[in-house]
Amino acid sequence: MAAATPARGGLSRELVRLISGHVFLHACMAGMRMASPLLALREGYSEAAVGVLLALYALTQVFLSLPAGRYADRHGLKRPVAISVAAASFGAGLAVIWPVFPVLCISALLTGGATGSAVIALQRHVGRAAPDPLQRKQVFSWLAIGPAFSNFLGPFTAGLLIDHAGFRWAFLVMALLPLVAWLFVRTARELPPPPGHEAARPGRSWDLWRDPMFRRIILVNWFLSAAWDVHTFVVPVLGHERGLSASVIGTILGSFAAAAAAIRVVLPMLAARVHEWALIAFAMVASALIYAVYPFMHTAPTMAVCSVLLGFALGMVQPMVMSMLHQVTPEHRHGEAVGMRMMVVNASCVAMPMLFGAAGALIGVGAVFWTVAATLAAGTRLAFRLKDGKTS
């Protein structure tokens, strides 16, 4: 059962393979998410149409997350990942054959939904493979590095191919990346079914909310996930108001992503010494303070400093949330719990840009930052109450 578990915080071979599979599958979606809007804009579609296209990558995951979690609870790791690989490869392949806007929308639905479903199966698997809470924190910290690298690999590869060979070649390589992911995952060792899995009742995922600790974890995760989404959406607007160039704005956002990845590299060592609830509460307090001062930063270097600090704070949240979720839910319902979290996060990805975009137009971008700061500050009490639950 401990095949995917690192010994004393190190990386086992199987965990390396699972992280590699995660990287290549997620890179497919990240590359498609960058290339598809560029093609749509080149074909003359409006920014509103591009916004809808981008939302479709998260929309499928809102509706598929719970069924995908239950499916993973019944069938383990490899069958859900195999189906996801086929769907992602097929979705990107459609764009190779018919690179038109309606097909790009179908590709977005397929690659987004496939990636989310595979992530649920992977997270459930490594969480169950860890023999104790300490190693669970560490494996989730390592696994969380994958998407940070994918968000560089996918867009960078797609961008190079678009510039030198055209969109069809970019879509073709994106369609091949899930197949590479399967080469890494197919040799993984399946874990035995957990006790009680035969008694699991389908369609009852919402009764997980009866557990107060589960509610707190999901709500705190939603607060911090929304903070992540708002930063990605609003910083370009704030930078435009300050007269910053596109490359400078991109650097500021890139510094956020780099910081989030960097903190996840050291997080396995940090997690061995600090409780999950303490790291989550610290992240919420720090994020509230950073959001409060962000609008007062009028130069690119000072905005970049805020971006880096916010990346450090928010980058440590997901692994700790995943560790706590696996502690407070029955083993035969881990997939459902992960699916519930994924559904809430992706609903936020769909709704938050539209909500705060409208708020920015109404009250100004600076006020949006302060609204987020106040919301996070109000949620800190909930974060500190996580210490009442099961922690390592």
C-alpha cells in the first residue's frame, strides 16, 4: 500500500511516475487553454467569446467532479486515468482536424473535464497510499508541484509550435501529451479496496457536509481559491491602469506562479514540523494583509513583491487541505471528498472572474482588492477553528 509514499519525505519511484503523469496530462490542458483563445482572437472572435471559451475548461469539472470522485472510489486509479487520457487526447485531436471555434469549445470541455477527473483519481490514490498523516502531507506537497510545472510546460511548448509551425502542430503535440502521461501511470500499483466500499451509497455526496470539519475545510479552501482566481484576473487590469506593458504584467503574474511552485518544493520539509491548520491559517492572514496593501503598490517592482509573497502564501494551501480532507472523511469516500472540493474550486473559477469583473467596473479595481482582503480577514476565524479537527 505504501508504493507511492516517500520514505521520510523523499520521493519514491512510483510517486515520481505519478507526478510525471500529472505533469503531462495537465500540460495538455494548459497548452490548449493558451492556444485556443489565440486562435479564436486571430479568427476575429470577441473578447467575450474568448471568455466563454476559457470558462468551459472549468465548467465541465463543476459537473463531473462528484461523479468522477465516486467512480474513483469504485475503480481505483488506472481505469479513471485511462478514460481521462483518452478524452483529453481526443479533445485536443479534434482541434487538429477542425480548428474552428465550435470545435475549440468541445475541446475545452473534453480536456478540462478529463484533467479534473484524472487529478481526482491521482489525489485519492496518493492520499490512501500514505501510511500516516505526516507522509500524507508530504506526498500532497510533492504532487502539487506538478501543475505549477505544467502551467509553464504546456503554454511554452504550444507557443513555440504556434510561432514556428502553426496552430495545428501545437494542437497535435497537446493531443500526444496525455498519451505520454499514460506511459507513466499505467505501471502504478493499484491499492486494495478500502473497507466499507461495497456499502457506499451513490448519490449521497452532499451528506459529507454534515461533518462540521468537512464544511470548514471546504469553505476555507474556497476563500483561498477565490483569492488565487482574483489575483490572476485583476492584476492585469490593475497593471493596465498603472500603464505597465503586457510583458511586465506577465512577469508579475509569472512571479506569482514561480513563488507558488517554489514554496511547494520546500513544503514537504515544512509540513513535517508544522500542523496543517497552522499553515492554512497563516496563509489566510498573510493573504488578507497582502491584498490590503496591494493597491498602494504603484510600480512594477513593488507589485511583483506583493505577487511573490501572495504566491508563497497561497501555494501552500492545497496540499494541506488535501491532507486534512483525507483525515476527516471515511476511506471509502475519499474520492467523493476530493470531487466535492474540485467542484467548489472550479465553480469559483467560473464565477469569480465574472463577479469581480463586474465589481471592478462598478467600484474600481482597488476596492476589489480591499473587498477580498476583508473577506479573507472574516474567514480567518474559520481557519483557526480547523485545529479542532484531526491533524498530525
